[in-house]
Amino acid sequence: MEIKNYKNRIADSKIEHYLKLFGAISIKGPKYCGKTWAGRYHSNSEVLLHKTTGEASNNVELAKISPVLILEGAKPRLIDEWQETTNLWDEIRVDVDKTGLKGQYILTGSSTPNRKGIAHSGAGRYGKIHLRTMSLFESGDSSGDISLEELCNNKFKEKLTGEVDLKHLASLIIRGGWPGNLNYSPKDASEVIEEYINLIIDDDLNRLDGINRDKHKVKLLLRSLARNESTTVSNMTLKKDINEIDNEDIDIDTLASYLDALDRLFLLDNDEPFSTNIRSSIRVKQSEKRHFADPSITCSLLNIKEESKLINDLETFGFLFEAMVERDLKIYADSFNAKCYHYQDYQNREVDSIIELDNGEWCAFEIKIGANKIEEAAKSLIKLKTQIENENGKAPSVLCVICGLTSAAYRRPDGVYVVPITALKP
């Protein structure tokens, strides 16, 4: 369908590819990240399923009574917020099996549905795509001089990339990667995200499964997650944080159930631990690194609406910069079938981000705002690689420092690459 001013997404090529491989594709991700627009861009007809008033609400009821009518239309057919009528999943699977045709349906959803009413996984019929908020390259805030895929394969050309301003980096974090906010000031974007969070608490959490959750305690949990952005804190630590900072208590099981609900709404995008068997005697910690779907959510919850407030708190700035970079790395890596992790072991060795390639090689990345931290980060990466080699383990094939305030992409004499985040692309 023709969409004016559609801003191309990195996932577009994967969507096109999957439409050739599968009878239907499912695009998941947080609300407001551009799923519907992406689905429309690749479809020839659409039907909206929203529990509101008017035509979309009628469509929900129609989908339950006569799903075949919902499926009628030019293909590929977009079915937006399909999780409101989960019976469509099996109806589409049956139709795909019957016709044997590829690229028939595009399903978009902003929550993981309850499996009740779904009889089949859809394996072999559905291709699944995770759409995140926009990376800096997609939003036009990265020059794209350096390809992550080429870098991970040790193909690299040094390049002057231009000066980067600290205030500008702060504004990118506060604004976030939401397509609808790209032209907003940080303050205006923050106000939009504040209302976004309120609507999730007031409406989406209840609609998810009909469970009435304590909105006040959900908000306390969200603020605690914001205070612990880009860390590997446990659920128990979050509970203690709420008690110490807010002087309130939350049951640990309730906390876990709330986290699960937030995850099902794609509001969380944690980094899994890197568990590849580097060396069998090394005990790798299995804690996830905490992230929201976009660093702007953290800023809103911490009431950071202007660049000066972030610049005056460099520790928080560092965690949020790390979150923004890791969001981009996940988006870029997904385009060439690589996976992102973080690394932390019981010998106090840590790596901010790991990218594992589909051939089994892995690359280690440290993330720093200032160029004055590059030397320290490079030494840490080299030390890790040397220790793993000395233990006859599988060492990283690429070492890289991703920096905020550097004006060039280059390879150091010790072999460590340095790349500004504002020059990176898939």
C-alpha cells in the first residue's frame, strides 16, 4: 500500500525475504514503534482489530464470528493487532496450508497473546520478526560510514567521521527512536513518552489478560527498572531498591508477574547472557542485562527531559548511552542473522556487548561516551582475549570500542577497532 513519508526500516529487507519464504509473517514489538506502518508498506490490503468503538471494534467481533471474511482482501493482507482475536492464528495457518501460497498475510501485534484458543504453533507457516524503535541510522542520525557486518568480519576502512557534540548525544537518548517523535524536541518527546507509559499502566496491562494490577506498584517497579538501566540486578535487588528508595514493599512473586506482563507488552528488551562454551571451567553468570525497549522510557521515568540534566549526571548518561548503543547493535545484528548478548563471569570479567555470528565466531564490544575512556576499554578487551587464549578457549575474533565522542573510525596498533556510534550502520 502507498504510504506517504514512509521512513524505511532496516527490517524491510527481512520482511520482504520472509514473505517469499512463509505463508504469513508476524511482526511484533512495542506500541508506537512503527509496526503498522511497516506492515502497510508491504501489504496490499488491511484490516484493523482494535477494541475501540467504530469499524475496528466491529472487526474484532466479526473475526470471532466469521474469520473467513476478515481474511478476504488483496494479498499480502495486513491484520493489525491480531492478538485481539487469537482464533485468527489457526484460521490463517489452515488457509496457508490450503493454498500453499507464500506471502499471504502480515500480522502485527504489540503484545504476546495468551496461547488460549491457539491450537498450533504455526511452525513452518509463520515467520516472526521483532521490530524495535528506530536505530540512529534509520532516524538519519548516523552517517552509516561503517558497516557493523563488515566490521564483525574484519573488513574495515578507516574514516574521519566528524565531530560529535555531547549535547546532541543527550538529545538523541531523551528523544528516543520512536518514528512519531523524530521531529520533536527532547522535552516534547519526553512528554509523549510520559503519556505513553501512563496509557500502558492504565489500559494495556489490564487488556493484556484481564488481570487488574496495582497501578501504583507497577509505576514503582518501572522507576526501579529505570534506576537500574543497563545493569544485571536481580528481582530481589529491585524489591530492595523499591523498599529503600520509595519506602514501599512489593511481594517478590508479584514483582516477577509484573515483569512478565511488561515483557509481554515488549516494553522490556533485556540482553541475554553469552553462554557459548568459551571454556568449560569458566562459570558464566546467567543474569540478563536490564533494558527498556528504548532509552527514552528510562529518561521519562527519571524525569530527564532536557540535555543539561543528563550531562550533569554522567554516570546515568553512561548507562543510557550504553542502552542506546545496544539497541542499535541488536537492530543491526539482526539484519545479518547475528545475535547480541552481554558477558559477565565469576572472575569479574565483563564485556558490554557480544555479537555472535552465524558461523560461531564472536565479537566483543566495549561502549564508552568519551574518547578519554578508549584506552582503558581497549586494554580490558585485550586482557580478556589473552586470558581466554591462555586457557585454550575460543577467543573473540574482533575487539571494538564503540564511542560517543570520537571523530574517526580507526584500527589501533593493538588491533582494537574504534567506531563512533553516529557512523554505524548494518
